[in-house]
Amino acid sequence: MSYYPDISRYHPVEDWSKVRDGCPFLISKATQGTGYVDPTLEKFVQGCEANQIPYWLYAYLDRGDELAQAKFLVKTVNALAGPFFRGYALDVEAGNPAANVQAALDYLEGLGGRCMIYTMYAQYGVYRAVVTGRGSGTAWWEARYGKNDGSYSSSYPAHDGADLHQYTSQGRCPGISGGVCDLNRLTGAKDERWFTGETAASTATTTTGGFDVSALSTIKKGSAGAQVKSLQSLLNGKNGAGLDVDGICGSKTVAAVKAYQTAQGLTVDGVCGVNTWTRLLTK
């Protein structure tokens, strides 16, 4: 059975192995307003990257200046996310003006990647033009709980056209702490592969898990940034490197790359290029 939870600091991941086995992808809160960052965000990103779990990150939109909030989401995520990040989402449930939500969504869609917009069933009339006019790279995520007893009831479906239906806040998911959490079901034309970013078998060999490995930076001594953090998390998870996930490629990270390359029969140069990235992301 597959689970599709969305979580935050109230229901963080407790057991990554259970989540990896049961959840094809995860969704988590990243920001709220223009100053709040979920305190579990960095550990969540590191865990997803180390366990090769595709993930989405959302902003809870306070009412007012929704465009600025979307930009804050992107800035925050860009400093942390790695190759298993799949897209941004906007959580619209604070009585946000439709025009402001449209501006925020236009901004995310203009970035060229995939994104989602989350609305409440009862507010469909307010945001109908936004969700029906969304681009092909945007999924509509709708909440409708019904009896909210942890299970889905066909008596309380999402609106036609919704791609992801949040059907309960009282669900249970192996590996997620807090007792209960939000659970979702796939309901539209976008199947699971759309959310995970998986690609067809015919995709070029440099594309792995839906991510073009050739687009990743070559990491060598002195490199810094979010992709270095992803590398460090992967090395910790796959080779027990014990690195500090600090985003700086120093001597210890180079040594860990060499140790991994040696174990995998790769050219041992301490540089993480296409071949090393591909092995890390597929083995």
C-alpha cells in the first residue's frame, strides 16, 4: 500500500526506512508568510535526499502580499533543496484574495518547473478561475475531509479536475510521528510518476529518477551550496561517511567521495561528476 502524506513540524518523519518503503513522495511545509521557516525543514530535506525520496515543499500563504510569500518560499528552498526536490506548492486557506493567489502562482509557473496549488473544497467558487486556468505543469491539490475518520469515503470526493485529494487529517502513515497526519489520494490525470518525477525507460541514460544528472554541478574541493549538501547526505546514507551536512566540500567530503568511488569501482579522483552522481542516485 502506498501512502501520500503531507507533513510539517507537527508530524515529522520518525522512521525514514518505513517512509521510504511506503511513500512514493512526500510533501512538507517549508515557509509561512515572509519570515517563518518550518523548524524541521532542513532535516526533512536532508532525510529525503539521503533516502532518495522525491519531495515537494509548500508555503502556507498568510493573507496579504502573496507574491512576496511565494518568492520567500523559493529563496528558502533554493538554499536547501537537492536533486530529489520536485516542486513548490502554495497552501491557500487563509481567505487570500484570488488576484493575489494568481500573482503568486504566475510567479511559480514562470520559473519553469512543476508546482501545486492547494485549496479548500468550500472555497472552490473563490479560486475556480485560478485552478481551472493553471498551466499543464501545475497540479491542483484540494482538501475535503467528509467524516474525517482517517479513511476515504466516496461520499465526499474532491471536485472534478483535482489532481490530489487531501481526504483526512486523521490518517496514519508508517514512519510518521505524531499519531495522525494528513493523507492524500491521487484523483486526476496526473499519475504517481508525475509527482515523483520518474521518466520513461527510453529517457537518456544521464536522466535518473526524473532528474537530469548532467544538469547537476560537478562537485570538487572548494565547491559550496545546496548540491554539496545533497552529496554529503547521500554519502552519509549510502557509505556511512559521517559528514557534517554543511554544504562545503572540504577535505573530508573529498575523502568520502574517493571512498565511495573506490567501493563502486569508479575512477577515484574525489570529484563528483556525472558518473558518481548517477551511481549515487541509482544504487
